[in-house]
Amino acid sequence: MDWDEMCGGRTETGKQIDLNTICGGNVDHNKRDKTGMPDAAIVAKMVKKAQSLPLADGHKGIAFTVARCAVDSNGGIATSDQSKQFIYMYDRRGSGVCVEDSVLPKEYKNNPIGPVLVHQSVAPCKRCRAGYKEWARQRVSTIVVSADENYDNCGANKVFIFTPTGLVFFG
């Protein structure tokens, strides 16, 4: 399935939250298997790792880095050596074209499971939030997207968490 099919002509705003309600302290965010995410401490590490992925300097348009995430038995977070962080730059050609259309999820067709971490220079638009939502559901895994600049009504809340159950949070 390509990105356009994942977006499916839909948009997704997500639910604005205080990130501490998902990744702070001893929070149990998965009551009744509602989110399907790892425990709060792991999610906090995933957010921090996504924020630390490198971005290309001097880009025009949007740049982002995508990495598969591995969680070890001790709760450590690492990006897989095989998934080298991919850096894409794109000069946007209009509102109907998103850089995600040319990038995702092509790089991950051979590894369709496991968490994904993304660092973007600009927050995903509402169309791409719908795509990330569907991608997380298909992978049955958490996807964390951290952005440097706001876009499409996310304001100062530039971390997006897409859950395996289809919930979308930003904060």
C-alpha cells in the first residue's frame, strides 16, 4: 500500500494532550489495551530519540529522518544499523503533494513491523497524520513523529504519537 492509499482521502487532527499523560512517570496509558503502546518509560525514550535524529541543514521545503526503532529486553532504545537514518529533502510543489508520498513507507516494505521514529523539520499535515495513523495500525506498532516547526493547527505541540490501535495524540 502506498502513502496516498494510507491517507485514503482522509484527514486526522489527533487529540491534543500533555505528553506527561503518555510518557511521564508511572503512567498506565494502556488501560484496557486502549493504546497498544509500550510502557510510559519506553515511549518517553522513543520521543527523546525521535527528537535527536539528525536533520539536513540548509534544506528548502521539508527534511526528515526516519528510523526503525528497537527496544531491548532492558528497555533500551536504539535505531537499527540496517535502517540507517534516511534524510530526504524536497521542495514542495503545492498543497496536494506531500514529501511523505515519495518516501513512506517504501523504505520499510521488507520490515513491516516494529516502532518507527521520525524527525521532521515541519509537522505532518492533517492528511499525512491520517497516513501515519494507518501505517501504525498496519505495523501494529507505535510511530513517534517529532517536528521542529508547527503546521496545520498543531501550534507549539510538535510531538505526534500514532498508536497501534489507531489513536493519535499530539503534545
